[in-house]
Amino acid sequence: METSDAMRQKLIDEVLAAPPDGDGAANQAALHAWERLSRHLSPLIGEAALCAMVARARHVTVPGMPPNPASRDLRSSAQLLERLAGELAAMDAQAADTFNRALLQSFTRLLSGLIGEALTVRLMNTAWAQRSGGKST
């Protein structure tokens, strides 16, 4: 039987399986995953809470990274996605992929602690129903 972390990681791996069609494909897959997750989660908890959870996941993921003073101003998923796009673009491809995977894992672990494992996995499945390669699950 898979552990809850393994189930969430499997879903993250599936959604981030970017098609090899040029530079930035992995970053586009990353942003698309966050966009779809935020679209499904924002109506449930609000955009400010979503941004706060991502900020917390970022701190848990990279505690030594200096805080971004603009993070207090993040109150919408659009701002959140714009900031994430900038951070990922500033990194080399491997570092961006590693950072994004760790951030998603931390975020979903925090979410699971708040709403439960079953609901978290269900939300991830719903948000990411269209997997890479055009396959629906």
C-alpha cells in the first residue's frame, strides 16, 4: 500500500511530466499545475489563504532563503503565479524543477494536514484530471 506522501508525489510527477518541446516546457508545466490547483482551491479557502499557504510551503521548502518583502502583498493567485514564474525563470532548468517539485510536495503536505489526506488527493485528482500527453483520468 502506498503511503500518503508517495500518492501525492506520484500525482505531482504525473502532472509535471512536461512534453519535450523546447525551452521552458518544464516551467510551463509547473505554472500550469499551480494554476489548475489554485483555480480549484481558491473558491474553497480564498485567495489570501491560498497565498499564505504557498508562502508557508516556500518557507518550509527553503528555510534559508531570505524572505521576499513583497510576499506580504500577495493576495491573489495571479500575483502568486507571476512571482512563481519569475522565480522559476531565474533558475536553471534542473534547479527550477527541483524547487517546484519540493514546493508542491510541501504545499500538498500542508494542505493534507488541514483538510485530510483523502480530500487533498481528491482535490489534486480533480484539478489535474488532464494529465500530460492529453490523457484524462
